[in-house]
Amino acid sequence: MQTFLKGRRVGYWLSEKKMKKLNFQAFADLCRKRGIEVVQLDLSQPLEDQGPLDVIIHKLTDLILEADQNDSQAVLLVQRVQDYIDTHPETIVLDPLPAIRTLLDRCKSYQLIHRIESCMQDERICSPPFMVLNTECTPDVLEQIKRQGLAFPFICKTRVAHGTTSHEMAIIFSEEDLKDVKPPCVIQSFISHNAVLYKVFVVGDSYTVVERPSLKNFPAGPADRKAIFFNSHNVSKPESSSDLTSRENVEGVSQPPSDDVIRGLSRSLRQALGVSLFGIDVIINNQTGQHAVIDINAFPGYEGVPEFFNDLLNHISGVLQSHNPDFAPASEQPKGTTVPNAAPSAPGCCSMLGKELQRLGCNSAMSPNFQQHCVSTIATKASSQ
């Protein structure tokens, strides 16, 4: 047993659904075998009475969204967590609430990924242009779409990147289809990628790449066909098989993502946001072979990641040891000791927290020794068109 872990206290708050989906009790048992005390937090009670806490693991996305919509109970609960964090800067939080708010907004996360790409200056990465639609489509809006570099077809998504409705999307083929779009939403150029999606599940310095079915190829340019409405969660299930995921028209480049590119993207997002538990949806442009990031998710489901609990425990162990190598459990830490929650930022890099998206500086040493566990699910052969 690593003796520096003994006596540490990890508090967690996850929805019942999330706990069952992850089988989180197994992680709690794993922690206890290492001498870590695991506490399920009750947000209806003062967190001071449930501390002290060395680490907080949470998925507060639902509550954060409700609080941002002025739900008084959600505001109280989220503020209770933030107050504890502010009072105890020594507590490591997975992950900081301002960063989660950024990932819940597709516009902000897409802005961030484009700035990261500009910083990295890697020709192997080229994410699709996007634009937020706040009003019904007018001639002025159409002109703005063209100026932003968007071309038909494009994907229409909700701006909020969490919840059941966030998976409801549409493929828009023409100006006529735009009348069916309900703002506010985000539109993003569609890139043909041979019906393969690569879900990158990040846990601190480790990441796992899982292959999933995705949308089939569509010709570039406007088309005289109706918009296609679909649920992205259903399309990208491991066993998904439908006309939308058909691989009959596969062409051009078909290759897995580059380890080097994924390492750089993961590291940059960690530095920019100070997050440790997130997912990146990556596709490979079948015409250019370039990597395109099409979504970023806070604390995803980690389906197909057999080493998730071990990776999470290793990450917690590493962060605890690096933040306090001489070891003092939460109960013995002096008040006011400041331990940063974020991954250490490299010189020249800015943090992107809260509502303002700051410009990122360049980092020439962007690829640390990441672990990769490449796990591919067997994609069910799609039905013919």
C-alpha cells in the first residue's frame, strides 16, 4: 500500500444514475483498499460538517444548468459546493466549476478548441467552422454563415452540451432546411469521416481511444433533400446499425487518430481549463486525413474503458503526492494552505475559467508522457442503404 494515501479523504457527488452506470461503489472499494476514506457528499447539509476533504469528485452538470436557469434550490446547492472550495483552496476539485460551465456551452468549447489549434500550429488538426444562431434565418444570417466559412451540409446542435436534448441534432443540406432550425443553436460544418467516431476518454495524464459508429459520408455542397433529424447518442452506440451509419460509401482516408495529436489536444485542454475528467469526440477527415474535434464532454460515461477506476485512482494518487509530497492528510493540513486544482500550466499559457474565453499562449513542450490504452469496440456492420 502507498503509505502517503492512508488517511486521505475523498468526497464525491454523483447522481444515482451516474453512480449505477459507472458502478462507482467498486471505485470506492478500490480506494478503501489503498487506505483512502471515501465519503458520499450530501449537498443538503453543510459540507464543513462532512469534511475535511483532500479531494472532491463530482458531476454537478445538471445542478449547474438548473442554477444558471435561476432554480433557487440548485443555486443554493451549487453555491454550497463553491463556498467550500473557496474556503478550502487546499482541496483538489475534479473538476473546477467554472471549467464545467465552459464545457456545458458548445460555443465556448468550440472557441477554445479553435484557439488551441491555432496555438498548436499542427497541420494534422483542422476542426470544422461553426456559428451560433440566435435568431431565425434571414438573408443577413445567411450572409454571415458564408462569411464564417460554413458550407452545406452542416450539423445543427443545441448550444447546451448536456442532457437528453443535447443529443438531438440535424443535418442541414440547404437554405430551405434552415427554416426548420430552432434557435438558439450551434451550426457546424459537416465533415465526411467514413462513419467512424473516435471517443477519447481522458483521466488526468491517461487517455483511452474507443472507436464508435458515426454518420455516413454526404457529398459536399447544397443538396435537394430534406434535413435529417437524429439522436447522436443512438447513432454512436457501439451496436448502432442503421442507414445513417452505413459504411457502403467509404472513400479516401481511413486511419485511426495519431497518438501525438491526441496527446497534444488532451494536454492543451487540461492546461487551458484545469480539468482532468473529460471526453473529446474526434473524427478523421476522409479527404485530408486531418483530425477534427467535434465535441468536448465533461465527465463522460467512460464506456469501453476497462482501466477507468485504476486510471482515476492513479491520477488522484499522483496529484495528492505532487501537491504535498511530505503528506499531511486533510485533517492535519494547516488552514489556508493553497494547492492548485488545475493541471500545472506551462509558461506562456493562460487559464480559461469563468465566462470569459482568454487567448491561449503557445507551449512548445506540449506532449508529456501520457499513457494510452487503445480500446476498440467492434462496430456492428451497418445495414445497406
